[in-house]
Amino acid sequence: MSKLILFGDTALELYAHLAARPSDSIAFRGKPPAETAPTTAGITYLAQLFPWLTQPAHVLVFDPDDRRQKLARCHVAPQSVVESPLYRVANGIFVPSPELALIQASRGKRLEEVASLGTSLCSAFCLAEDSSTLLARTPLTLPTDIAKVSDGHRDVPGCAHARSAFHWMLAKAASPRECALGLVLHLPPRFGGYGLPRPLLNEPIELTEADKRLADRSHYVADLLWQKQQVIVEYDSDAFHLTSASHHHDSVRRAVLENAGYRVISITRNHLVSIDEMNRAAATIARALKHPLRFRVQDFGQRQTRLWTTLGLGGR
């Protein structure tokens, strides 16, 4: 039976919808598998199984002659990929590991694009089949694992980009907006970000016994946390549509965290649709962190606009 091996961007699209890392692996021990050239039947089957995948799909082939056909965008496997396991996601459909898929997809992309793809791969959410509903999941990988896997794939075009970008990738984001907010704050100004220290995302904060009784829970989870500086940034997408019960919960949460010594700063949807609004909020966060904002690139405004476009955010 022929095999269709997804590559790079197409593999990442699939991983964005997977609730868990696939475990059904096969290894070829350095010998390329047979019948990996895409066929009309195989591409049709792929589109039926996963209709949300962008076409033409990116697929991996092992014979350079197979690269010339027009059914898909074919990429020839270098030796390190031949020696790597593949993971079955459906009958006859395989993907590389999440880390290798990211390395493959990194070729020709800017660092901030790769950092965004890596942060999404390391996130704690996936997309439902309708591509709009979010579901919780355990992160498929971590930035440190991406760096470790890249050590063995230096012959893959894009590896150098992935190795450079992993320093800026974040883990455990609970939504696309959290991914974007974390990257906007953390990426350096040369890539359009504010250059703030790396935050921890969705980090639990254990409460004292007294605060547990007040909050009626053992811990809170901070959207973005700088533990050393005791600064928390919360993304509130529904700031203007809260019920009275939600307002009460939020006020108790803020009071408990501030009583524990944390500075809590709220970011709303309005900040992420306006660069000017976000500039003001970032200045507030920077002061709380005692980390001055320094933009030592002449065209920072253009770089910032490009980053926001990359992350799917608003404009000025």
C-alpha cells in the first residue's frame, strides 16, 4: 500500500488539530520506504480525512524524480530524515515528529514566524475540526526538545532557522491570543517585540491557607508570570461582557494575588487590536518589571507592524 508522508507546514497544520502526540511509530532504519510518491487517490483520501488542510499539501518523498509531479509540493528527504521514525495518524498517512515538522517548515521563514509556529506547537490547546473551537491538550513538545531534536537534523533545510528561533518560543499558552501576547512582549525589538524577559505561561500559584479559604481553591493559574519580579499579566478577552458573578470572582482573584505580593496587570482585546494601546500597556508592564524598554532599531515601527501582521493582530 502506498504511504503519504506529510511534511513541514502541512504536518504542522495537522498537529494543530491533534489532542495528543501520536504514538504509533514506524522506523525505516536508514532504508527509504517504498511507494511514497503521492497519487491522485492518496491526495483525494487526505482531503476527505482532513478537509481543513491547505492544498496543495506538502509531502515527503525519497526519490528525487518524485519531486517533479504536480499533485502535491514534494520535498526530498535528507539522510537524517530517512533515519527518523514516522507516526501514523490514519491508514497510510504519516507525519514526522512535531519537532522535525517544525524544522522542515522553518525554511524561508522569518525568525518571528518560526517562533510563532513553535509557540503554537508547544501550546496547551488544539483546534477542533471546525478550526474555531479550542480544546485543551498537553503540549506536544517543548522549546528545549525542539532544540535537542534539531541537533540531529542539521542536514534539513530550515534547521538553522529553528535553532535560532527556539530561544524565543514559549510553552503552555492556552489560546492563540496568549501565544501572540507572550511573543509580542518577549521577542526582541529587532523582530518587532518589546524585548521583555521571558514569562512563564499558565503557571500555577499556590495560595496560603487563609487565601485558599477566601478564594475557595488551592491555587490560581497566571496567564503570564514573571516570578522573580512577582508580576502577573492577565489576558481578559471578555472584560466588557462579564456577569456580576464573574466580576466578583475576578475581584477576589486580584485581591488574593495582590495580598500575596503580586502586581496584576490586565490586557484586554482592545490592546491586541491597537499597537498604540499595546505600547502604553507594555510600558506599564516594563515599569513593573523594572526593565526599561529600549528600541535601538531605526525602523522599529515597521518591524512591529510586520510582527503584528504575522501574529494575526490588529494595527495602529
